[in-house]
Amino acid sequence: MLRRWNDLWSDFDRTFAWMDTVRRQMDNTVDEPTFGFDLRSSRGFPSANLYDSGNEFTIRAEIPGLTEKDVNVTVNQDVLTISGTRENDAPEGYTAHRRERIPVRFSRSFSFPSPVDMEKVKASVKNGVLTVQLAKAAEAQPRQIAVKAE
Amino acid sequence: MTTETKLTKREETLPEETRTERRVAPSVDIYENQDEILLLADMPGVGKDELQVRLDKDVLHVEGKKSFDENDKGLLSCELVPCSYARSFSIPKTIDGDKISASLDRGVLTVHLPKRESVKPRQIAVTSA
């Protein structure tokens, strides 16, 4: 029995609608570390952003639960290492129903495209975010070149 | 053909949701003892002003907005994006909603949910008859 054209195409519509929903769900799940530890474990804790603002490099790393005493920041010629331990902060006498914040000992290094001035490195922690500012070495500072008319 | 109109029509009736920022669920630890339930959530980058903890009927909503100081400073490598943290938990009726307290320290939110007095375990004294 020949089905009407309308019925035939409505099957396709339903399939496309379903595919759209699945695609949207996949978009939402893939590009975000939604539960904090799946992507982080492959790139390393802590997750960090690197910036180059011309005169200096800035690193912004998320270290929830850690203070300036718990984290070590060491700088080499052009390598910065952030290391430390996130202790287990489970309170005494409680049973745990859910543990997603995993204690971890971490050490993560970042290398820079140009050498930094080791005397001028600043690091601070606020709201669980570590910000390290490294001024570039004098020879690596950006320079304006004067253009002469011939 | 009817296909054209049907496909385009569907797109109009189901517009895609566009959110200005990503919603991320913060990692949490949940502990319990006989007096209270304790919730610890990692929310780095959220200050007290951007944090909202509210109880709506029997659901606890934890929301916070991650603030970034400057944008586009010459980004070399990006693993963090401005986003809003949001996670909800259904709270059992044994919790006293009026006594819930929360504090934010070093990017970690701690929420104390004390249990009602009537449900706490009680020691019954045994007297000799």
C-alpha cells in the first residue's frame, strides 16, 4: 500500500529532530570539564590559562581549597612549575556519601616562548585562583620598529 | 515539495537555546554525621557577591559566577572559560531548612545542613524496674 508523501517525510523529520537533540547534547557534554575531574586528569591539575600581554606572561590556575602556603611556584629560565598537595579535607566523624573532590599531589610545568626576568615574578592567590605574573626578560620585550621613508 | 516547508518550519518552532555562558556543575563532597549533612563544593574564582545558595521547597540550588579579571590579554592556552557554576540537590525532609548555613573560603563552598532535632538518634535510659 502506497503511503502518502506526508507520512513518509514525517518519519524523516522525526529522525532529524532526534539527531538534532543528540547533537546538542553531545555539544554540551564534550567541551566542558563538567564534573571537574575527567578532562583535568588528562591535562593535569590544576587547569590553567596562559596569557601573553606583550610585556609579561600571566598564568591563571584554579586551586580550590589551597592557600599560598600549600602551593610552590618555582621559575627557571623559561619554565614555570606549580606544585603542591591537595590534602584530604574530610571532616572527622562523618560518613562520606559522595567524593568528587579528590586529594591529589600535583606538579605542572609551563614553558614560555621567551625567557622571563626571574627577579620580577609575582604570584598571588584569591578565591582559590592562583595568578602568576612573569615579566619578560629585557631582550624579549616587544620593540617598536621605526619605519623610515626612503 | 512538502519536504522543504516541513523541515524549515520545524526549525522555527524549536529554536536552539543559546546561553551566553556555559553552565558547569562544581565537584562536590557530601558527608553526613548524626547532627548534620555537610556539603563541600569546589568553586574557584567565585567571590561572595557572585555566589547564590538558596533553598526552594526541598531543593538546594548552588549557583556562582566565575569572574575573570581581564579578557583577551593575548591568550596563549585556554583551559578555563568564564562560566557559571550551577548544581541542585534534593534535600531530605529530615533537614531543618531554617538552620542551613554556608560559607566560602579559598574557593570552596561549605554548606551545613543540620538535621531536625526529632530525627537525631536518642539514647534511651534503661531503668531497673
